[in-house]
Amino acid sequence: MNEPRKLEVLRAIVEDYVHYREPVGSKALVERHRLGVSSATIRNDMAALEDEGLIAAPHTSAGRVPTDKGYRVFVDQLSTVRPLSAAERHAIQSLLEGADDLDDVLERTVRLLSHLTNQVAVVQYPQLGRARVRHIEAVGLAPRQVLLVLIADSGTVEQRVVTVGEDLDHDRLAFLRQSFLAAAAGQPVGQLGANLARVMDTLMPQDKAVATELAAALGTLAASSREERIVTAGTAYLARSNSDFLLSISPVLEALEEQVVLLRLLSEMASDPRGVAVAIGHETAADSLLETSVVATGYGRDDAKIGILGPTRMDYPATMAAVRAVARYLSKILAGS
Amino acid sequence: MNEPRKLEVLRAIVEDYVHYREPVGSKALVERHRLGVSSATIRNDMAALEDEGLIAAPHTSAGRVPTDKGYRVFVDQLSTVRPLSAAERHAIQSLLEGADDLDDVLERTVRLLSHLTNQVAVVQYPQLGRARVRHIEAVGLAPRQVLLVLIADSGTVEQRVVTVGEDLDHDRLAFLRQSFLAAAAGQPVGQLGANLARVMDTLMPQDKAVATELAAALGTLAASSREERIVTAGTAYLARSNSDFLLSISPVLEALEEQVVLLRLLSEMASDPRGVAVAIGHETAADSLLETSVVATGYGRDDAKIGILGPTRMDYPATMAAVRAVARYLSKILAGS
DNA sequence: CTTAGCACTCTCTCTCCCCAAGTGCTAGAT
DNA sequence: ATCTAGCACTTGGGGAGAGAGAGTGCTAAG
């Protein structure tokens, strides 16, 4: 048995299946690829590949389809991430220019990635937890109403209006704000609660009650939901890839909305040496994503994830290239702003 | 021809079609409803309804299906918005309690509405334009970096970090902020730009350049994209209602993401006397929503819209009731906070 | 105005059957 | 040893055809 050729056959099967969207047989294979051997030989190789669980036949008289395991071997050993075309690079650059705040940048990025790949794109908000506190602001709106703003060096700004139990004049508020800021500035957002707790001991008794209220609100802000939020784009592509294939998109849409499953998955996906992580089909360890693959990578300082989600039958090299390129641009932009 | 009975037949057709999801024939009609006449009579009525364009037959030997026009008559003349059950009211109340900021409230609301109706729910952000400026804050982060925060009395908080062309010490910034606030507080957000422009004339020459920069940034903030943003939930329901029906959901998903079409539609939908507006099929005036109906109503002070989007074959009375109830609760909560 | 009856028209489903694709195997060639 | 050619075998897919079922419109009578 010729091992290198066998892998070449696997590659050909994956590529043809992705391209033609139908099971591929031995004859079509020798016609479309210059393998230098006859279809009978290919059949032997295919039988071996099937024994190893890399490909499978939907029916006896149909061609072969790659299994999740087959895609895995393809991604790990057979694919080279090809660089993007100049046009694509240009598109990335021009689309990401002119964005102002973080929301806008993420929004544009995820749309861009979706268009580049014709897949659903997802991006995770930079996680406050690993970022550091850049500024805390407290603004009195009314005697008992305070607007709290927490700014992280990741560019994230969280704000919230809280109502406190006693009146706060301008000086008291300024003093408290200053105390909080002194204790927390430059420290990780994740430790905000602990840092603020230390402040309490230094305060005069009459300030403690209201200070506790404010600190609690700031703590909530730091742990706020946004840090664990995902922005998506291109859900319509799901329906399209499905029209010819029978994958029920309803559970996938649910997973996208629930976000919990996806967040777990993204955080578990450690980037491989080539900088992009891939979870194929059952590897996602989520029932709703059984027929779905996720290609993702980290971006920015705190390694939040960005990636795409699509049918297991996808063009992995192209997708990986797009995800990696977009993540790099995004990192660059976030670092620059 | 018996006019009242003819309308009764239309109602029966709509109700049965919504319920059983298949064309309804004259025989089934007399079996399921106590119409007091024979199927032959019903057939006459149905022929008349078809002449008026209220129902249509997919093919000769199938039953009839309501047309958009038929649904319109049903909604306008034949349906009564029935109140929600106690359980549903309870669900609304408990789900909306415990929400903190505006984002959270809208998020919960839209999910709630989606679950109640088993449809895609959409909610438009309260429009800053009609709200009034409650507070403007400017915080120096670095000598040339300023965090601007704009708070509207609708509860919306917009913020952005801007870099200005010259150093700003604390006193100068505080002065400018105070000037801006004095000119704009209590005024409509939509007029913020004009109000700030007036401030410019009162400033010392050396302040004008930087003040103009800040004012421009605030103006952008006021016109910020968020005011024209829609939050959605329950897109998975689209796929489900489609599995048995052949409506291509891809364009609908696109419309949901594009938002532009939907925003136009929502703003054009004037609430009818019963408090809920309905756009049926082609009435949406959007190709992508040809087989889709939108049920929406305004909420809050500035009449931002909340509603659902689903197949034209939907339970209009129940949906309208849910939309109306949720909108009321939402208005109440926003007024209270 | 309503009803009963009836002829007619469709679609849907089932079955049958053949075709095309593709495989695995065996025997021979290199 | 490995590859190739040939061939028998399997099987899903597609088309044809028939029958059933549903529903209609029409007519004539109540």
C-alpha cells in the first residue's frame, strides 16, 4: 500500500466533495486529478481509508464522503493555509477603516468575515476580566442617582445608572470616585471587587454604606454580561448551504442565540501552531453543532475569539486563511486605537 | 348571498388554515364549525370569496388558502385581540424583573416576546432623537484623550473616547463640559448639534478649536448608529415554521441582519386603533418579506417599535395580544426606571 | 336561497422497473 | 509486490403508470 498516495486520495476526496457537494467515486477521482494510477487502484486505497474511518459511503452504490476524522486529517496534514488575494486584503483594510468605537469595529469585522467566507461569522467581545482598569467615573445625575462608568484598557466601556440609598453631594462623590480609582487603576478588571473591598476599610463610617452600594454596582459592571457576549453575522448563509443539504439549521440558530454553548466551545479551542483552531462536527461536543464545524482564533491582547461556523463540508484552507487574516487586522486596529 | 355568513366562512378558513397548516375545503369546514348549512352552500360562499380575492386555491383539487387580502379582512374585521392568560402575564412580569440597564431590558423583552409567540421578535432601540439630553459628561483619560458620555432621559447612554488635537487640563475640560451642558440639558437630543454650535460663539478664541472637536464628537454620538438599531431573538423559529412550508428563510434572515428594510417598515407602521399594527405579506413592501407578516406596536415615550415577524399564516389574535401586552409592560418598566 | 347529487380535475402516493453509478473481487500484467 | 482490467453485484434514484382521495363547479330539485 502506497501511503503518500493514499493521503493524496483523501485530499482529493475532500476537495472534490467540498467543490461538487456530492459523494465522490473512484472514477470521477482519476478523471479530475492526475493521480497516475487507475480507478481500481484508487478503489483499493479508498477501501483502506474507509477501514481507517476517514471516509464513509452513504450507500453501497454511492461514492465516498469524508468523515469528521477524515476532515481532521485533511486539516492537520494535508492543507496549507493559503494567503488571501490582494483584493481580499484590500477589502479587509477598507472595510475596517473608519470605524469608531469598539462596537462598531466588531460589527464591521464580523460582517466582513462573513462575506469573505460565505459563512456565519462570530466574534466574542474582548473579555474585561483579563483587561486592566483604565478609568472609573462617577457622575451625579440627581441627588441619589449616580452614573458609573468603567473603562478598561481593552477599549471596553461599561456604564450603568444606579440609585443609592442616601444623598450624595458633588464632593463626597468625587472623593469616593478618587478612592476607588486609586485602588483599582491599572489593576485587572477581574480583581476590581477585591480592590474596592480594601478601600472600604479606609473610609469614614458615614461613607461606608453608600460606598458599598457603589462598589457593588461597579463589581456587577465588571462582571457584566457583555464580556461574555458574541456578535454574529451572516446567518442567512446557513439557510443557503442548507437548501441543497439536509442539515437542520434550527438548532444551529438556537446555539447562536443561546451563546452559552458557543462561548464554551470558543474558549476551549486552543489555537494550533498555525494560529487557527478548528473543531469539526462532533468535536464541537455540542449536539446542536453535530454537522457543523467551527474555525476560530484569538485576537487582541486578551485572546478573545473570532471565527466562523459552517457545515463540516467547507473549504477549510480558504476559511482558515480568512479567519487568520481578519483576526490579525482586528488585533492591529485594536492595538492602535 | 348571506354576507355575515360569508365573513364567518372566511374566519373559519383563516382559523383552520392557521391551525392545520393545509388548504381547507368546504367539507372539512362544515365538519369543524357549526355553520348550520351544507357544504354546497359553503362552496358557493367560497366561490364568492375567491372572486373577491380573499382566498385562493393552490390547485383545482385542493382546498382554499387565505390571500394577504383575506388575512387583512380577518385582522381588521373578524378578530378580537384576546387578553393573555394569567400564566403568560406572570411570565412577562417575572422575566422582566431584575433587569438592570437598557440593553438588558430590551434583550430580555425580545426573548420573552419570541417565546410567547414562537416567532422571531424584534425591538427597536429607543430613538435618541426624540429624547432629551439628561447629562453630558467629559472625562480626561490622558492629556489628549477624552471620554464623552451622553445620557438621554430615555435611559440610553452613549459613550465614546475621542482624541483631540491639543492638551486639555482638568479645568478647561470641566469648563467646556459645563458650557455644553448648560446649552443642551433638557433639550431634544436631535437638536444637540445646533445647541452646541451656539456655545461656540461664547467661547474664548483659544478654546474654540478643541471645543469644536468635542462638539462634533458629541454630535456623532447623538446621531449614533444605536438609535437605529434592532435587537432580534428567536430566529430559530423561522427555520421551524419553514420546515413544513416552503418559504425560503434566507432572504428573511438577511432582512433581519440588514435592518434597514425592517427599520423603514417599522417606522411606517402606524398603530391602528386597537394599538397594534399589522403588515401582511406584500404589504410590507419588501421583496424579502413577501411571505412574511409583521405585527408591531410602539412603546415608551418616543414610540420606538417592538413586534414580531413570522409567516403570513400565523395566529394573528394571539400574536397581537402578546405584542400589545409586552409593549405595555416594557413601557411601564422604562417609565419607572 | 339552500341542498343533494354527480361528473370532472387535480395532486399525491404507491408500485414497479430499469438505469447509472459505484463497489469488491479475481485473475492477469508489470 | 503492486497495479490494472474486467466483471458480477448491489442499490439508490428517477420516471411511468395507475389508483385513490379530495375538492370543486354545476345543475336540478326542494
